[in-house]
Amino acid sequence: MVLAMVMPRTRFAPPPRRALDVPIRPGRKVRLREIHLGDQRRLAGFDRDAADTRRVGEYRHWAAHRAEGDFHFAIETLRGGLVVGSLSATEADRPDRFSYGIGIGPQHRRCGYAGDAVITLLRFMFGERGYRKCQVSIYGGNVASLSLHARLGFREEGRIRDLELSRDGVKYLVLMGITDDEFAEIHPDFPQPAARGRHWRPRGRHRDR
């Protein structure tokens, strides 16, 4: 996927969150909704189905949603209301940045659901939650994911060697990122971010650092 002057930090209280803090606007094929208790069996089934073909570092649905995170969503088709995957997003190394993981059930891949879900998430996180940048790390051998993110407008920002990775001789993670301004340029229907004053803070969950 900078060194800066360190300023004294002030504690900021997060704004109140909606009862169901999910994207209001759906995508073209899917919507992101709250994960219900009844989704557990289906998401766990996706993990079992992918066990034999899972790539290094591949997303695990139910494990991801049991872990700590800021946002957890089921990916549901607009036509038929079928859950085809899930994603989770969390604040990154800075309070104006976030990262995410996404997985689509093996039988629902190559249908355009992943790309549509990511666009829906970015529109929500940039437009409704006020984040400025999204960064993800992708296993260097996952050509499909690298290609998807490149098509969505993510740019490669660096590579990190990981000695624990050994599949196909690839031992690095690719860091990719996209800003709110870059996203707005690619998607004209997304409003350009308004100018922020010096007291602006993202609307995510804030922590002392």
C-alpha cells in the first residue's frame, strides 16, 4: 500500500453511531447489511467449501467476524436476497485510514459481486464515515485479487517480504491504496469530499495512540 511532525494528541469522543451502521446506498448487484445470527452456518460453510483450494492469506469468513473490528457486513444480492460472501473493515495505522478483508463463497465467484461490494464499501467509508484513504495488503501470488483492486483504482504502494509465505515461491505482500479523491475521480456519482477544517476528524472509532 511518512514521517510527520508529532503534535500533542487530544482525546476525541466518537460521534453516535446509527442503530444499524450500514451503507444506505446499495451497489449495482449487492447490498452490505448487518450480519445476522442465522448467517453463521452459511459463512462457516463458505470456509469449509474453500478449505481445499484456499490461497495463502485468504480471507476466512466466520473467523474474521469473530475478531475485533469496526465494521462487519454480509454481502447480499439485490436479486433474491442471497448471502454470497462477507467483509470486515477496521481502522488502520492512522485514524483517517482503514483496511478491509473480503471473501466470496466459492460457488458465487466470477459474478462481479466482489468488485461491487468493494465499491459499495468505499462509498460508505469515504462518503458517510469520513475516512480519507483505504489501504490493503494482498498476497503477491493472488493475481485475481491484485487485478481486481487495480481495476477498482487501487495503486501499488510497496511490497513487504514475509518469510512465512512460501506458496509458489512468492514471499511478499503487495500494499495497495486508494484515497477519497482518487475514488471520486473514478466514480463521478460519488460527491467530491468537502474541504475539511483543521478541527475535522474522521467519523470512525477513535482511540488514543
